[in-house]
Amino acid sequence: MMKKLCLALIISALFIQFIDSPVLGLVAESYTDEADLLKDLGLFQGTEKGYQLDTVATRAQGAVMLVRFLGQEDKAKGDYSLGSISHPFEDVPTWADPHVAYLYSNGLTNGMSSRSYGSDGDLTGAQYMTMMLRMLGYDDGAGEFTWDKALDFWNQTYKLESSDYESLSQVSDSSLSRGLMVRISYLTLANNYKKSSVTVFEDLYQREVFGEDKYSSYKELVLKQSIEEEIVSHVKDFDERKGLWLSYLELGPILNNANEHEYRNDLAEIFSNGKSDGFNTIYFQVRSNSDAIYPSEIYSWSYLINDNYAQGPGYDPLSVAVELAHEYDLRLEAWINPYRIRTNAVYHPVESYDKLQALLNDSANVFKVGDLWTLNPASSDVRDHILAGVEELLSYDIDGIQYDDYFYPNQDMTLDADQYEAYIESNGWISQGDFRRNQVTQLIVETYKLIKETKSQVAFGISPQGSFNNNYNNVFLDINEIIYRQAVDYLLPQVYYGFDNQHSPYETVLAQWEGALAGTDIDLLIGLSAYKIGLEDKWAGSGSDEWITDEKILARMLERARALVTYRGVSVFRYDSIYHPAASVEQKVIDEVKALSESF
């Protein structure tokens, strides 16, 4: 309630009317465009004489207009009228009394003294900036800033343009013109709340202060100015990851029956393409199933190498990848599916996993769901096996290890019923769903511990599904518990949704992840879906055509992700979607990748 009520403080002075005295020395006409936009959104009104951008308003008038903006005037007049909930001030005119009482009772305003509201006084620049900072979540009462330094704190946090800062510094301790208030309020629409990616503009829309038509008309214009200065400064504060997933689907064709020279040349071309377009990180899928593209004591050679699973290629493909990544100044992280054994019948049979036979012979360690074979997360033997595989990878000079989004295969509770029953018989009490989530969490916690104890500089992250619900209820990954346990260095959710996705709009999902990671030391990277470019997104409802009709969609997604406080990078799925697209979407993909590369 407090945030929603405080929201309108940024606009309050915009509604103030009826004062004709000009503020000398200020040129207001240049703010007419901003005033037009705010008026169209229902956030600003002129007088019978026009906008009067060179005049000021009283505190009492501001209170009335603020309550009107909140849509709470009827409530104020009903619940906060004289004789009911009131305020201590003696100088409030009758027409403003319920409005001041409403604001005072909800902690949105104070008086000039215990008995005086200062109803006829002008609102100063420092007072206005203080109200805006409170609205954005900053607490002057807790010492985060002081009212007399509000402008400097605002500038440090949200990067005012130099011309705006100069104008405001001249009126910090005196009256603001309506024009300057319009300008600052317009800029503030694009500011996000403290520790959140949700902007004031988006919040007003979500609260239906204005409708979808206005939001769509102005979102590019309003939100763009939140990205040009403050985001550049934000991104400079860290080494931004610009990642590209290189999956088994790309590696198979260049590995199959290839000698080292052939493989090296093909992989060098892949790395060169990524580097030239601005990527600096490769997520290299070393294990898509329970096999390996490197010589392993734990796993058999991958079916990707050749048809004889027992025979390697005569060289170490992972060592070649690490060497080439260093040559191209690329980070390389080993990307694995920890539980998956094989996915369907075209892969070599389970019996070919000769090095896993002891593990696979015990039915308690294996699930079979249709054509999918997967390891049982509730098995301690399985957990020890996966950790041994991680330890093996740490012998390479890699920059990180990433778990994919496959954990439990589905919601079939019969799969690990024996383990859950044993748990209950040992005085366990949590639900089977929570039991499953605990098994996955335990693997992740132990993986993080192993990596940090072995090679602390190696990053550990997970690339979960973009949907919190799917993670929690479908694959039994408890994101909030992972965050609470600080069990990863980063999370890279697959936010494969468009801006106009009817069910999961891109920016809404961003805000969910930002909110989950706010205040932690865990980095947030955002996964983007190049494979949708030029195609219908059939699960997006009314937004199904935007990947066909919209332009520079990946670049705009990068731009919005960079506005997040916890943001540290992006990754694009996947290499072939960018460099070997279908002919029907090739030109569209080329244009989109060019725009993304230019944004890097």
C-alpha cells in the first residue's frame, strides 16, 4: 500500500492549478512535449490559461491533486472528512482537508511544524526530490540521504542530464516551476524502484491508471530514456557476460568421425563468428547425456564422436575447445545435463554405457519415462556419481560449470516412491514434492561446495526455465531455496518470452527474477531465444506474431535486461539459430543479430 500511495508523489505537483505568478529566469516552453505526454496519460492538467509551466503551486493544491491522481478522492472525502480520521494541522482550507488527512494518515506527507501544514507555501526543489526518492524506495529517515542533498543523491542514483541538474540546483531551496516539475516527473517515469526492475511507468500501467493503448504508444519513448545514461554506467561496473550456447546439436556434425585438424578448424570458425559479433562467453555442452566428449574415467565416449562408443577420436575435444577459447579471448564454461542418460532410441542403447553399468544395474538409480532414461535424483549413489563427474571437469582450465534445466523428468510420483517411503519410515514429514526439491537442492549445494573447495575461481551456475512455477512444480527445482542457500554464483533463466507474450510477458518475468535476487550476491544473467526469430510463437496467445513483425527484438531485450540492478549478462540460445537459420527466416535473423551485435 505504501509504495502504491507514494507512487503518485512524483506527479503531485503536475496537477496543481490556479497560480499565475511566474518563476523568473526559467524557460518553460521547452517542456511542452513532456506536458502533452503526461496529460495524455492522465497525469497532468493545465488551467483555463493553459499549462502555465512557468508558475508554481501551493502545498495544499498539490495534496488535492495527488489524491485525485491516486483515484482516492471519494475515499478521502468519505473516510477522512472532518470529524473522522484527520490531521493535526490548523492551516488547511476546508476544500483540501480530507486530502491532506488522507495523505498524512498514510504517511505520505508531513507538515512544516506540528500545527502547520504550510498550505499556502510553495513546494521547493529539495522537498519535491525528497518525495520522489521516498516513492522510489529510499529512506531519508534511515539515513540513506538527507533532504538538503536530495538532488545530489538523485543524480548519483539515476543520472540526471547535466542541463536538468544545473536547472534544479538553482532552485533546490526555492520554488520549482511547473515546467521543471513536468520535466523531472517525465524522467522519473522511467526510473525503477530501489532493488527492482519495475519502473514507475510500468507500475502505473499495472495499476490501470492508464490503459494498454497509452502504454503501447509511449513505452518505447518513456522507457528509452532510462537506458541511455544510467544503464551505460551500470554495465561499466562489471564484466558483462555476452554468452552463446553451443549445444550437442552443433558439436555433433563437427565431431562425428572428424580428426583433430578437421574438428579444430570447424570449432575455430564457430568461435571466430561468435567473437566477431561481440560474444565473450561460450557455454560448451560437454555432456548432453551420460556420456562425454572428453576422455573420462566415469563416462563412456559420446555417441557424437563415432558409432563405436568405446573408441575415442584420438584426441581430447574439450582440451582443444579450451585452447581455442583462450586464443579467441573467450570464456568457456562446461555445460552439462546432470541427470539425463539418453533421450530416445536413435542414441546408442543404455548397455553401451559400459562405465556406468554398476550404477545403471540398480533400478533404484534409474527412471524410464517413455524414451527418456534419466538418473534418479533421490539416490545418493547418483549424487556421488554426478559430483565425481564435476570434479573430473575441474581438471580443465574452464571458467565455469553450468547445469541445464533438466532435473526431475515429470510429476509422476511413482518414480521415486520407494525412496520417499523410506524417508517417511525414518520419521520424515515433508510432502513428496518438497522431498524431491530437497534432493535437487542437495546436489546443487554439494556441487557449489566441491567447486569452491577445488577451484574457487570457477563459476557455478544453473540455467533454469524462465517460469518459477515450472521450476518448482514440474521439475522440482526450488529457486528461492537455492538463492537462500547462496548455492550458485549465477542464475541464467531461459526467459524465452516475447514482450507481448499474453501469459508471461518478457518484462514481467524479468521483474520476477530481479525481485528474487535483489539484495543477494548472486548474479542474474538472462537467456534469450534466437530460435524464435521470424516464427510464430504459438504458446504466446495474442503475442504470437511479434517475433515475425517486430524489429530488433533481441537488442531491445538486452536493453531492458541491462536496467536490472542484479543484471550481469545475457546468453543466446543457440549457435545454429544465429549462424545457420532456416532459409525462410535467414534475412530476419541476420538483421536481428546485427542489431544485437551493435548493442554489445
